[in-house]
Amino acid sequence: MKPFHFYLLGTGSWFLAFGIQSVMFTWLVTMVLHESPQMVGIAQMTMLVPTMLLILVGGSLADVIGGRRIVIVAQSVAALPPLFLFVVVLSDNLSFQSLICYAIVMGLAQAFVTPSRDGLLNQVADSGIQRAVMQVSMMQFGVQLAGLAIASFAERIGALPILFVQAVVLLVGVRFFSRIPERPAPTEHVHHPLRNLGKSIAESYRTIAASPSMRMTVLQSCAMGVWFMGSYIVTLPLLVREYYAGSAADLAFMNAANALGLVTTVVILMRFGDIRRQGRALLLAQGLGAVMLGAIGIGVDFTTLLVLIFLWGMAGGIAMSMARTILQEAAPASQRSRVMSFYSFAFMGSGPLGALVNGFLVQWIGPRGTLAVAATAMFVIMALIARRSRLWRLDPTLRDLHAAHTATTSTE
């Protein structure tokens, strides 16, 4: 098998486990423990905060030490939290505090897995980068659907077998990542990798700041983390609980509708080829996603809600594929893990704020009112970016790569 195939399988293992987690963690805190909206927001925030604090360090270490080494260690660590919850549930000691412990360790692992895996993509891709990104996205959301299907049985068979499967899947993925050939670390950092972390992070920040396309892509990711991620992990589960008397299966259906929309978009993009106006597609997709989210807040039956979430997911598939492609193509080869870690930092770093804000808004104005606020805010932000930045007019033949490379050269 080619390195890219091992990469796909390793990535698939992470997102299969992520699909399980996205239902199990939310189900445990929202429906089993029946926590308040504020506490649901705090629980989801706790999983995102470690990622926010350390993802830039993870990206720098991946560039300095090598993404393969980092992802193997970090994904091995990620297998521990589900095993911990397995023991807790087995001993009938499940509590909010035990879920917080799970969230912290899983968030720490994700801070190192995400940028290391993103940085490896250019190393193993055997076709154009946009096509490779789409292939990975299709794998990501396809296996996520399988994870959601597994987690949907939580109320029938209990949490124990599902948590065990989650841990095993992560460990199998470690084996696949270990089959990717090792690449030597950059010589300028290999002798003092830890000493150069600060310099490494600052260098990648200057690279992004010098490129209007990368800068605006990262900025829109911040808005996405606050209003879209916050809605997805806090407001929508509370909406399902409060208005639809939801179960683990209902949460799985909701997540599956989103993932299916993402997969559908990726399949369409792969069928019809690369998108040239990537910035324009990104902004239009985010605006359309805001409209779909706002429609959910109007008040619809559960079937219509699933259809709207499916359409929201389709828009998200375009947005994420275009954002990752813009950054992967614009980043200097020696900084790809760091640049992608800034993208993840913007998304994950604003996620805790989004979880907290959405939790308190739900308490004050209810889930539907919170969705209306989130949709309006996101639409306005995308309109402002389209109006005042170059992202709307971005063309690959004229992309400002020279600015990024000029910034890199100036730091040497």
C-alpha cells in the first residue's frame, strides 16, 4: 500500500472514534446526567480549551520533530480517556467531574494529533492538494457516519461496549500511522527543537499575517468556531432535548445528517473537479450555512430539522474544503503543520468561547432564539469579509503566495 493509503486509514480511525465521541459525550452530559445549559456549555468548552492552548505548540513540534512521531504518540494517548470512562461507567461512578477529566485529556491529545496529521498530508499526497484534501474529507465524514451509527445504540446496549470500541479504533489507527515512512526533520531546528518553539510559532504567524488570503481564511474560521461550532455542540443538542424529547439515537441522526451533507459535497466536488474561485466559494458556503441554521431556529418538525442540518452540512463541506485548500497551497512547505495549526487554533480556539456563549444564551433566550442570533451574526461577518477583503476575489493564478514567501525570507 502507498503511504497515502496508510494516511487515509489512520485518519479514518481518528474520525471513526470522533463520530462515536460526538454522540457519546454529548449524550452522557446532556441526557444521562441531564445537566443545565450552562454546564453543557462548560463541559464542551473544557474539551476545546486544551486544544486551543496547545495546538500551536503541536504544530511547531510536528514541523520540528516530524508529524509522524507526534501523531503516533498523541493518538496513543487519546485511547486512554475512553478506557477511563469504561472503568468509571463499569463501577457506576459516572459524574460530571469524570466527564471533565475525559474532556481535558482528549483535548490535549487533539492539540497534537490535528496539526501533525494535517502537516503529513502534503508529504504523502500523490495527486493535487485540493483533490487530496477532498479525498481525506470524504474519508473523514464517511467513517464519522459509521461512528455515529455505532453510538446510536448507546441506550440499547449501554455505554461500555461503545467506549471499548472507541479505544480499540484509536489504537488500530496508531498502527496505520506507523506504516508511513519517516521523513527527516528540518536541519535548522533538529538540534534544539524545544528552544526554537517560540521562534517557530512567531515565524508562522508572520507568514499568515503577510498573506491576505490566509489571514482572512483564519479570521472566518474564528467566526465559524464561535457561532457554528457553538451551535453544533451546545445549542442543537439542547434543542433536541427540550423540543423533541431526544435520545442518543436522535443525537446520532442529527450528527449523521450533518456528516452526510459534508460527504455529499465532497463527492460532488470530486466529480466535477477543482473549484477555481476558492475564496468566493468559501464565503458563499458560510453565508448559506447561516441561512440554514437560522431556518432551524424558526421552529420545525424533527424531519425538517434533519433536512436543514443536511443542507448546513453540505455548505460546511464546501467551506472546510476551500479553507484547507487555500492554506495548504499558500503555506511554505517548511511551515505547513504550523500554518494548519493556526487554522485549527482559530477554529478550536474560538470554540470554547462559542460553547460558553451559546450555553448562556440558551439559558436566557432558549435554543431557537440562540440559533437566530448565531445565524445572524455569522451572516453579517461573512458579508463584511466579502465586502472588505480580497478573499472574494481570490484567484489561484494571482494568489499572494509571494507575500507569504517574502515573510518567510525576512525571518531567516
